Amino acid sequence: MLIARLIAEQEGLETRLEKARAGLDEAGMPLASAAMMDFCGEVLEITFPAGQADTVTDILSDAFGDCDMLVADHAIEVPRLFVSDMDSTMIGQECIDELADYAGIKEHVAEITERAMRGELDFEAALRERVALLEGLDETAIQQCLDERIRPVAGARILVQTLRSHGCRPVLVTGGFHHFADPVAEMLGFDRVVGNRLAVADGELTGKLAGPVSDASTKLATLEEERGQLGEGARVLATGDGANDIPMIVAADYGVAYRAKPKARDAASGRIVSEDLTVLLSLLGIARSDWVEG
């Protein structure tokens, strides 16, 4: 069985649902049931006896527009593990781009970042190239950047804290840097952080990394390591926006692309187009009355 949940307004619902039904019938995937969920009047749950998740996603997107959606081949439940990217996912910025602004080279670095996140450049090579451009930048720029530029996206802390309250372990794994990820994780409530480290000497960035590179394979390995500690049947949620998030998105039970680049979006079983991450709580079946606001 396939289950799809999406955020759908009541106005015009029947018309859009009929359009979806026709498309599904044509694809040989008749709709088994469709109903608004009791706990949240904006979540529509649709079930199918069988079918392909990507086909379902395409047909529902055509009928309902570019909406928040989650598709699974099992009953959707609260995950036991949440693994998330940081830059442009938990926070609204790309840290290396903002840091580069203090060196007067943001536009150049941001262009490389964008191409890397779209999967057009090798991640490690692009990372080392950008870090090298920061050589000589005063270390104090990191804290200044944190204070002045880095902000969580709407709903990020509520998402993390609510999942924790339901027994889910949150892990932040990033291709960015511990200098930023550690305070962000503390701010939002993550239990573990995996990321890269900027090398610093005599109070300045050296233009190099300290230690191994945290990349797509690191994200996947972290997810599998954490999942292995939970035992059989534990559901896993992963969120990200870039090409380097694809392996963990594909490996997760709920792989959600948040305002993502095309390649990551196409690989995901869920997508969030809204800015507020709390919509994911609704899609997972957690009522607003159970959200943790603190």
C-alpha cells in the first residue's frame, strides 16, 4: 500500500481530488481512499493498493499544485531518528557564503556553493576551493557572522523539540562547519553534530580544513550508524536541500526535500515548499496540541 499526505485547502478540494483520481486511474493506480485527517483539517490522506511513489507524487502535484507532501509505502508514524542538513535547511543561510562576505568575496563563493548544491560540481573539491579563498580571514569573523547573519528557519526549533518529546533522536549532519553547527545544534536541540572543521592558526583561518571531509557519504554513514543503534523497524526521517543530501534522503523512510534544489527534490519521498518546517509535524500526524513551543 502507498500512503500520501499533503496540505490541501478545503476550497476547490473536490475538483482537485477528481483531477488526481482521473490521473491515477489512467496510470493504473486507482485511489483506495481519500479523507481529511481529524487531527488537522488541512492534511489530506490518500491511500492506494499499490503503485510507484514518484508517479503518485507527480500526479498529485499536477492536481494540487506545488504543495507540501509526504509519500510512504507503510503507515506513516513518528520517526525514532531525525537526521538533518543545516545550511538552507535548519537555518536560512549558507554559512560559508555569509562568512565570505566578511572577506569581500561573497558573490564568488556563493556561485560555487550554488553549483555544488545543484550537483554540478564535486562537493569536496568545491568545498576546499571555497575554504581556500578564506585564508587570512580573522577568526573573530566567525562569531560576528553567527551573531549578525545566522538564523533558524521558521519552525525549526519546534520541529526538533517536538520530535524529541515523541522519543525521536535528532542529529545534525552538515557539509558546513562545527564553528556554526555546534551553536545552531544547541539552539535548536540536536543531540549530535557531524560536520567539517575550519583550520585556524594565530587567530586567522588558514584556508584549509582540519580533519576529514564531511560530505554526502558522511551523511549517509551517520544515518546508517544511528539507525543501527535503534533496532529493527525504527523509522528514520531525513531532511536536506542539496545534492550532497541525496544519499541520506534516499536511505531514510521519510526523505524530505526542504525548499530544495531539483536533484534533491526529485530523489525525495516528501517535499516541503512552505517556509515553516512545522508543516512536517502535520504530515507526520502530530497534532498542534502536541507541539513543543519552547
